[in-house]
Amino acid sequence: MPAPDFASLAVGDIVAEQSFPLTRDSLVRYAGASGDFNPIHYRDDVAHAVGLPGVLAHGMLTMGFAVQPVVDWAGDPGRVVDYQVRFTRPVVVDPAIGAVVSVIAKVGQLDEAETVARIDLTVKVGEETVLGKAQVRVALG
């Protein structure tokens, strides 16, 4: 798939938006795929015993959701040359209603010499930001 047109991008452009619903079933499936069977990801009693507000989504699952809209926009995962985040708040997955991770991807910086766009991600559950300083560098040249 062809890369997005670097010349047509401007700082501040929103390049992608997407929401990802999570359920407890999602967490069980991710645990099986990743091999991360820490019980804080599926047992409320264990989560509460260690001081957490409830069952949490896996951090890597949240990171994967956050970068996916950028990968789709870029057209090739190989164009992602760097991806970094800070975990600022856990994603609590309610047993009845689950959680929804919302992602907005916006151009934060353009490096014309390297033809690389830095895409800044806003990642929230409800009104709370769950990933901070989430940035993806995408090579478009």
C-alpha cells in the first residue's frame, strides 16, 4: 500500500481516530495469545488484594490498540520506526460494561530531511488519559 503523502501533511492534522471496546473475554483471549496470565488481568479478588481498583487490561494490549490506527493509516507496519509511551493510568475493565479505549492520532512534528512524521497519540478511557507522551515516528519517504 502506498505511503501517505508527506508533502500534504501539516502539524496538527488528525490522521486517524478509532475506539476499541474491551471486555473481560478480550483480556482472557489476550492472556492466551501473549502468555501473560497474571491474575490481575482476570480476577477482581487478586486485583483488589494488591491495591488495584479492579481487573486491568494488559499494558501491551493497550499499547497495541493505541498504535493500530497509525499502522492502518501508514499502510505498512514497517513504516513505524519508533513507538514510545508512558503508562499514566491503568485501564480498568468493568465485569459488566467493559471499557472503551479511544485513540486520536495527530501530526506532532514533520522532519522534512528524513521524511518522517511524528504522530502524537491521545489515548483515553472515558475522560481519563491512560497513555502519556505516546508518540509514533513514521517514515514516509
